[in-house]
Amino acid sequence: MKIDLKDAGRRFNKEWIFRNFTYSFHSAGKYAILGPNGSGKSTLLSVILGSLAPSEGTIVYAGEQEIPVEKIYKQISFAAPYLDLVEEFTLQETIDFHFKFKNFHPDINAAQLMDLLGLGSAQDKALKYFSSGMKQRTKLALACCTDTPILLLDEPTSNLDRQGMVWYHELISRFSTDRLVFVGSNQEEEYSFCTRQIQIMDYK
């Protein structure tokens, strides 16, 4: 999998969030998108995700052949603290619903995912009763344990305690091999495994 951006930029009204972004992201690469809060990290990730179109420039997705932007969602798993879950669903219903649309990663199944989450006692509890940390664990586990070549994580350890941080790194170590991974962050602990760093402030 390869993603090429050429002279890409995104603006809201008359304000440019980033401009002149040219970069090639390659399969199995681990990329950290860095910058202070409000600098445009999430906007760039949204363009890469295909949920926002660039205001200028181009983005091209290529696997064995070029992939239209309207179909790239099939190749991507995404987790972010602002991503909403269906609050009325139980944890078990959330997992079942998610994997109606995408396949499990080859190294895990439904029962193992529940064990991985460590939330088995809450499997029949509605998500609206979950703590913010439990919800974030759920989002990360669903994204990482889905069989897609691209994994995007925006502020992945938001709402996680120290134990949750250790769990996150174990999750990444197990499920990021041979995947194209993006991490939007301004905390080094979140992206310490990334081999490439991109400063969004360089594209203002």
C-alpha cells in the first residue's frame, strides 16, 4: 500500500490549515504527524483518511492498483477520542456490529479480542456506562484488531492511565507489523515506535 500526496493543502474558509504538502507514505512505514494542539494534525489525518478532500493538490492511493478515494475506507482502520461509538450498544454488540463490515486481523478472533480488552465483565454493559478510558480502549482495540493495511490513530492514549499506556504499546507491537501506520500526536510516548516524524508546522 502506498499513499502519495502532491502539493496538497486544506483550508477552512480563507484560513489555510496546511499547504504544499508533498510526501509518499509506504507500506509497513510508521509515521508520526506532530504539532501543537490546533495546528492541523487531525485535518491532515482526515485528508489521508479520505473523509476530507484536499482544497488543492492531489492524493493517490495505490495497492496492487490505484484505489478510488470513495473506496479507500475499506483499507483503513481509524481510532480517535472524538470518534463516536453507539452508546446504546453493549460492548459485545459493538464488537459484533463492527466486524459485520470488516474482518478480524488474522492473529485474533472475537473471544480473544474480549480477553485482550480485559473488559469481559462489562461485555453486556451499554457503552454509555463506560468510563472514557474504557471507551478509548474499545476504539483502539477495534482499529488495531481489524484486518486492514492502513491504521490511523489520532491522540491514541487520550483518557488512558499508566496501565492503559502499557496496554497500548503491547497492542501496537502485536498488530502493527506490515501495516502503514499513522499517529497524530504531541506526546512522545504515543509515537515512540514511529520511524518517521512529520512536523505539520513545516507546511504552513
